[in-house]
Amino acid sequence: MRRLSGIAIERLKGVGEKRGELFRRLGVETAWDLLRFYPRDYQDWSQTFPIDEAPRDQLCVVRAKVISAPSMTRVKGGKLLFRLAVTDGDTDLHLTFFNNRYIDRLLLPGKTYLFRGKLGFSAGKYSMTMPEFAAEEKAHGITPVYSSTQGLSSRQIGAAVASALGLMPEAPEDPLPQALREEYQLCHLGYALKNVHFPRSQEDLDIARRRLVFQEFLVLQLGLTMIKSGRREQNLHRIPERYPEDFAALLPFRLTGAQQRAIAQGVKDMAGNSPMNRLIQGDVGSGKTAVAAALCWVTAKAGWQAALMAPTEILAGQHYQSLEGILGPAGLRCALLTGGVSAGEHKRIHQGLAAGEIDLVIGTHALISQKVAFRDLALVITDEQHRFGVNQRVALAQKGASPHLLVMSATPIPRTLALMAYGDLDISVLDELPPGRRPVETYLIGPDKRERAFRYIQKHLDQGRQGYIVCPLIENDESGMMSVNEYAQLVRRALPAGKIGVLHGKMKPGEKESIMKSFAEGQIQLLVATTVVEVGVDVPNAAIMMIENAERYGLSQLHQLRGRIGRGEHQSTCILVSDYNSPESLRRLNLFKSTNDGFAIADADLKFRGPGDFFGQRQHGLPQLKIADMFGDMGLLKEAQRCARRVFRRGALETKEYGALRQEIQELFSKTGDMVAL
């Protein structure tokens, strides 16, 4: 496939410079990239039904002849509505299209077409609204549907794919050796590529997809295994293996069993032959910071330095206050390094770190500045890991000689997916909440109860509490929902005595930091915000949250938002506002209302939405999956994991037979920053 990698997308037949730029927007730069730009869906035109035998309210295909030219009427809002009738010879079907001015040129009376849509039946008539259609002679079995962009249609992408397939050798080099393909019953790469784009049957598509999914999982698992083994260098900072009982005496509270286990696991790692490489995964409020403090404490007691990197200045400041409060009295020298620190303080901290006069530094991306140097950095911690790329994690780790690594995440992920997303890390789970934490009470209301909810919020503000109102939109869109600024005006009218602040993602970083600081210090009582507040603010006085249009969020995101409250001594309340106009929305929101268990919510989110939506944007710094589905393809994932372990144990990747597969691994991980370990 190296030849196809050298063919720029513009050189394919029918593409050219202008269309090539559109392909590049989709991440497709070469003919080889295009062959791995897999369809996002398929339209199956292969099975047609007589109209009166077609399944109701399901996608189906019928073959019918147009009886008459479309009639046009103008409806409310200025939309154009077109109606026409078609027949299969025995039964008529009534079609409706909106705002398609060219429908009379596309559907010609007397001509036969295939129509694909959901069949309805009422008042003795069969109907379809906005069906897809194709001339009988042009509808080919299973048709691919590609993710497109403005100016480049799925059909045009398909034509370019056909050109690229025409340039592919009859038997292209396959990165999976023949013996491995035979063992796992996988087809050849050439067959897979042809049939994933233009399958002749559903069986051919299943065979092709199985091969490509298996390879994608195998390459990812082998890469993660190589990274993990590459980090198994000699432990240069060996910690005496004992539970730090002295640390527990520093705390004004008792550690939970889960915290004690996580600390013990971390200390055992740090005492081993290789550096620690561990993920602490804990629900909101589970006490990850205390675990981090314990490992910083044992590191400093052994004479070495530790660094904790947080994504925002506010969060870094809060960590500094917490850790300095615990560790400072025990003699640890702590410092805070962020962009907001004065030039003189920057210089003092840089000198202190280089001289070993600072034991623990907490900071933002400022920690990975070239000017920052440590005398002997032994422990690196990144908090809210999903806000960092792997590059930044590696850059901080490279400030020391093979330091121990601790990653903290408050996003609950089912264990199987955690092993996939963080496959290069050992995992500790904090599944207990500290004693005294009261679950957040959650209520679901309709928009008609909003005024009553405002009065309830005012009651909390009158008692000295603070709160959040979360809105989905920064700016107006066609949905008719209010933007965050418009909603803030509504709130100010409803709560004229309240000190209201507004926060959203399009503000400048300094402006956001200022608003968050004012809220954390109590100068703002009620923050009207988008999901920018999802991560990173610890305001124990915040005890009330209202989430507008709650049906628009995933359950895991709702859980993260709700985690902003319930952090202090006061009983906290979360109010979901939704018209929940579908049974599924109501089912999801009622499930969320009934539990505060983040891992149960994560499992439910996977079932409702699937892992593509669950992970949302690339959060973990790992390569994006092109075709595999971590939840739907769980069986293949487990097979590929077993295969990866066997291949790695045998040292097969070092052989000539596996050279092409090793190259695939190198290419996949080349953009993540972890190539240093391969």
C-alpha cells in the first residue's frame, strides 16, 4: 500500500485541486487515506417489498412507478410542500417532500424508482415522508454513506473511492501474516477494503468489517503494550514499600478503604523494579487528591520532587491550597506555578526547583515550559487527564529521569473501556465516597415549573448558598432555545437581587479565569454557564444547580455537571428542566434522577448512546478508531487483546513477517507523542 500512500488525493480521477481541499478537511490527503475513510453507514436497496406487505414504521424499500407530477402548496412558515402518488401496480403510496424545488425534475411520471423510508398507514392510505429514492437502474444493492462536508457529497466520495480501489494491486501487501489470518479466520486486506466500501452482500460486508475491526484493535493493543513495556525501565526512584501510616495521621479525616487500597497499590508500584504508571479513576468527590497527596508525601520523604499538573489556574490553585494545607505542616515545601504568577515569583520557583529546595510544585501548562528544570523529579501527576493530550503528559515526564506517573480522572468509565482508553496504565478505582458526603437530590421538571424553580433557587441564595444554571447554547441556533446570554437576562429579571455571572467557552481565557475566581470567592452567587463548568471548580458553598434542556446531554455529562455541587456540608439539589418529548429521553432522565453512582450512570450511558458518543471528542490522547466500536465489537476486542498478548510474548513483532504490522503501529501512534516509547 506504500504506492497508494504516495498518490496525493488531487491526482485521483475526478478530484482535482479544488475538491482535493475538501477531502483534506476530512483528513484525507492520499489515496491510501481514502481507502481507510470508511463509510459511516449503508443504504440497503437490495430487498424490496410490495407496498401493502412492507413493514410499518421501519426503514424499508419499495419499487413503484410515479403516477402524476408533484403538486405544490405553501405551508406555515413559508415552507414548500410537495405531494405525489406512486404505485406498484396493486397499491398506491403517497409521498411528501419539503422544500425540494427540483422534485418534479427528479421524479418523472411513468418512470419506476426505488423509494427508501418509513412506511406509514392512516385513513386507509399508505404514506412516506421525505424518502430517499433512486432510479431503478441506478440503485445498487448496498450503497455506502460517507461523512461528508459542504461541497463534497457522499456520492462524490464514493466515486473517488472507486478510483482509488482501481489503483490497488490485485493482491496488496497484508500487514497480518497469513498464519495469523487463518488462525482467526480473517479475510485478506484487499478483499476487506473492496467489500467494506462496495459490498456485494451483507455477508461480504460482515466478513470485511470483521477483518478491519480486528486489525484496528490488534494494532492499538500492540501499540499500548509496546508503550507499557517500553516504560518498564529500571526504577531510579525506589520508595520503601510500606503503608504510610504517618501520612494518615496528617489528615483531619479517615481515609476510605478504596483510598487506602489505591495508596497501597501506588506505593507498591513505586517500590518495584519499574516506575509506577497508574490511573486513579474515581467518581466526583471520591478523594483522589488525598491519594495524590500520599504519594507526593512518600516521594518527598525519600528525598525527591513531585509535580502535579492541572488544566486551569483555578483548579491548580485549589489543589495547591489542599495539598499545602495537608503537607505543609509535615515539612514539605510546596509551590504554585501558573501563568498568573508574577515574573519574580516565577524566577524564585524556577531556582527552587532546580536547586531541589521545592518538594512539590502544582501548576498548569506552565510546568512544561523550557525554563522549568528539576533537580530530581520522581513523581509526575496529571489531573483531569482527559483535558490533556499525551504529548503534554510526556513533556512533563521528560523533566525527570524515568519518573513515576500518576494520572487522575473523574470521568467514570466502565472497566473494559478504561482498559482500552488507558491501556498503557495500571488502574485503581475509588468506588467509595468519604463519610459524611450526602447524595445530591435530583428532580425532573417541565418548562412550566421554571418560575417555581427560580423561587427555590432564590431561597438557597437568601440562605447564603451559591449555585449554577447550565444552558446548552453559547449562541442562538435554529432550535429556538435561548443562548446563555439571553438566558442570563431572563434569570436577572427573575432574581433581581442575585449577583449573577455568565461563563461560556468563547470568552477569553483570562476573562473565564476571572469569573471563576469571583465565583469561588463568593462574589458571584449564581453562575449562568454552558458546560464549561463541567470540570474543575470546587466550591463547597455551591448547593443548587438547574440544567436547562437536560435531554440534550449524555448521562455521563449530566453526572459531571451535577458533581459541581454536593461538595460541602449543605444538602444539595439538582433540577433537570426538560420537555422530554420522547419516551427514551424520559427513561434516560429518570434513570439519572434515581442514582448518584457514576459507574452505574456510565454503564447506562453506553447502552443508551454507544461508545462513539460516550467518549465524545478525542479526550485521551490515543489514536482515534476509524471503524471499530469498543462496545458493539467487544467480542472482537477481547480476541484482539488475547492475540496481542501472544504476539508480544513470542517476540514476533521483531521478525520480518510482522514488519508491515509494526509499521502500522508506528504510523498509528506517530501523532500521540508516545512514539518516544516505541
